[in-house]
Amino acid sequence: MVEFILGTVIGAGAGIYAKDKLFDNSSSKLQTLQQEMERLYAENEKFHKRNKEMERQIEDLLAENRKLNKQYKKKDDAHDDLEDDLQDAKKEIKKLRMQNDDLCQKIQEYKAACEHYELEIGRLKDKIRD
């Protein structure tokens, strides 16, 4: 009977010791897992905030890109307008030079005609005096 009591006491003691070890380990594992989960939540929140900031930066960059594209289009349109104006001016200059050349030729013809008429007038005056 003493053996039975001694065995029961030893078994109960071993059971309590095993229970404490098991639950202490489970408790420490649980705390470790809880700490790991909190760390992961904090890291996830940090990544979430970083992601939001990156999205804002992307939106800002896209808005700047749209703005620059509009400016480029306006400047490109203005450049095209200036090119058209330059071509028109070149055509006008060519036309005016041709007109100028025609007028210079007519002036030369009128000068020649005037010289001819002056000579003719001079001869006629000389005939009248004689």
C-alpha cells in the first residue's frame, strides 16, 4: 500500500511537473506567437502606409506627366503654326521678289522708251528751229 501511495504521489508529482512544463512551454510559445503576430501586424501596417504614399506619388507623377504632355502639345501646335507662318512668308517674299523683278524690268523698259522719246523730242525741236 505504501508503494501504491508512493507511486501515486510520484505519479501526481510527475504529472504536475509535466503539466507545468507543457503549459509553460505552451504559454511561452503562445507569447512568442503573439509577439510574432503583433510584429507582423506592425510590419503590415508599415507596408500599407508605404504603399499608400507610393500610390500618392504615382498619382502626382501622372498628373505632372499629363500637365507636361499638354504643354508639349501646345508648344508643338505653336511650332506648327510658326512653321506655317514661315512658309507663307517665304511664298510672299518669293511673290514680291518676282513682282519687284517685273517692276524693275518695266522701269528699264520705260527708261529706254523715255530716252528714245527724249531723243525723238530733241530731234523734233531741232527740226522746228531749223
